[in-house]
Amino acid sequence: MLLYRLPSKLFYIHKMKGVLITVSYWLMFMAATGQSWQQRADFGGLERDDAAAFVINNQAYVTTGFAAGFQYMNDLWRYDNALDTWTQMADFSGSPRQYAVAVSIGNSGYAGMGIDLNQQYMNDWFRYDEISNSWTQVSSLPASGRSGCSTFVSGNQGFVAFGNDGIHKLNQLWCYDALNDSWSQKSALPASGRFRAVAVSDGLNGYAGLGLDTAGNMLNDFWKYDIINDTWTALQNFQGSARAYATAFFYNQNCFVGLGIDTALQLSNEMFAYNILTGQWSVLNNFNGLPRKGAVSFMINDSAFILTGIDQANNRLKDVWLCNNITALNEQASNYKFTVWPVPAHQLLYFENKNAIKVAIEIFDTKGHCVIYQNTTTGKVEIEKLKPGIYNIRMHKLNRIYYSRFIKI
């Protein structure tokens, strides 16, 4: 390997498999530290908050919500990420409503619940078929109507948690079995009932918390639901201020949670991540759009989207934001950095670890996939099996999270 120093850049030239590869630190950091959130084409329908969304075959669908002029909505819009376009589809078959919920199960979308223009709390449930572009009513929730619930999915099951039935904020959990078109009640959250909480799933467990309780208190607790054993476990509390009307999505062992309204009635554009492997929260770079509540979020492949909502001036929104480098969200504003060497590296990557403290190391590729996770006290990580490229590395040490990057050759 040859090393050349130019006026402002340090270049490594490495011959590998007959190919001459030139890499600079400047290029590496430019490639890896771009703006996290990029604005896309506006939502195709009216500005709104408290809509519902699901994703089928890499197409996102957004329906219902509350638009300007006190309009309860039942339109349905499909988003094509590749073309960055919105297309209106068949209206949701239920009555126009706010605070509905939706899930994706297999090749179908499901939506229902919410509150309609007559202030009726709904318990109906509908299935959307993308091929026929049509809705079919299926089995309703066998319980009181409710709005502002939270949802997550595991396999062929959609879970509907919490909500408001017009009298109380609920701590109930219901499971919809799409194969049998049936509902079953699961163990209730052993904590306050709540409205407009957040929930996500890693496929094996649900993660839920925050929200507004019956007394009007904003909450900051966070819980894991074990789907197999039907049990709840309290996790580390959310590290931002207590809030409701937040939004959340799950990606690569992290529950991403942000935005919403706090106890001071201030809207937020903050973002946080809870790592399910380390059990710790981290503070992320802020969302680039306006602070808001009642936004919609969803994932398409490796890209996260946040859209719509209502801002601090009570203006309803239709802007759409994309993050296609979710790893970049983990660049903390607090600048907790650490040094790794050598750069570039081939077989082993070293870092300083005085007193041989046990640390957790995560290494991510440029798409945000966690390619290495290990606990160690040695101050080194084996990286020989990684493909050549740029990687982000995160170290969890003494309740603090540190970041760095390196090049693998």
C-alpha cells in the first residue's frame, strides 16, 4: 500500500484484486455525512394530521385523517417511491374519520377504528386489496369503538393497542388474525391507559410507550411486549420529554421515535432511537421538517418516511420527508466521537479501551444494516469478513454512545 500526502487530503492507494483503488478521508466523510432527511413530492391529498398508513409491495398507502376546515377524510393515496409520485386510489370504505389505524399483513392493508364526523368511536375493520383496488369489511373489533390506538405487526397478526373510547384512555391489547379473520384479547399493559402512543415491532416483540393518559398527563414510559409469552416488560424510559402524538418506525434493531407534543404543549422535531440489543436510548439529529404532531411514518425497504401532521401554528401539513441513510440519524449532536485505527483497515480494527471495560460494538454499512454486533473488553474488532467499503461504528460504553467511521479494504 502506498501513502501520498496532498495539500489538503490524505490519500491511500491500495491495489486489490488487480484494481487500483483510491480513497480519501474527505470523500469518505462527504459520502457518509450528508443531510439525513430529504424533502420529496408533497402528499397528493389535502393537508392533514392523524392519518393512517400501510405498505404493500414497496408501495405506501395513506388514508383518513383530519384536514383543514374540520374535514374528516376517507380518501386513499398510493405513493411510488421510485417515481416519487402520488396516485389517488379507491376511497376507504368506512365513514370519513380521524385517529384511525392501519397495518400491513401479507399483501393486504387493513384499516379501521377512529372517530367520525358524528363523534362516534368506531370498531370497524376493513381489508384493502391492491390488485382489485377495493376494500372489503372484515370482522370488527369485538369491543367498544376507540380512536388514537397504536399498532404493530408480527407475521399474519396485527396488534391494536391502547386508545380512547370516549370515556377512558385504554391499556388494552387486541390481536387480529388475518388468516382466520378473528380477534383475540391479549394481556393489558400493566400501566396507565393511553391515547396517541407509539408502537413498533421487530417481528418477535412489540415495543410501545409514550402517549396521553386519562388525567391528561403526557407519558414517557417504554415497554416490550413478548408476543409468544403474552407478557409486558418495562424498558428504559424514553429519553426525551414526555409526549404524545409522536411517530415511530423500526429499523435494524432500533425503535426510532420522534416529533409529537410535550407537557409544555410545544411541538418537537427531535428524534431518538432505542436499541433493542443494548437497551439504551440515543439522541439523534433533528428531523429536518417543521416540528409537528400527528404525523405519519412508514418504511419502504431501507428508507424511512415522515409526512403530514400539524405544526405549532395549527397549520396542517402535506410535506413528505425521506431518510435513505438511516445510519446518519445516529450521528449525535453531542459529538461523542472515538478514534479507530488503522484507516483503512483490513483484518482488525483497534480502539482505545482503558481498564478493559466491557463495551458493546455495532458496525453498520452505508445502508444502515448492522453487520457486526459484539461485546468486548479487548479494544479490537475482527473485520476481515466485511466487504470493502465505508462503515459506521458505534460503541456503547458506561451509558454513553460514541461514533466513528472507517474504511475496510
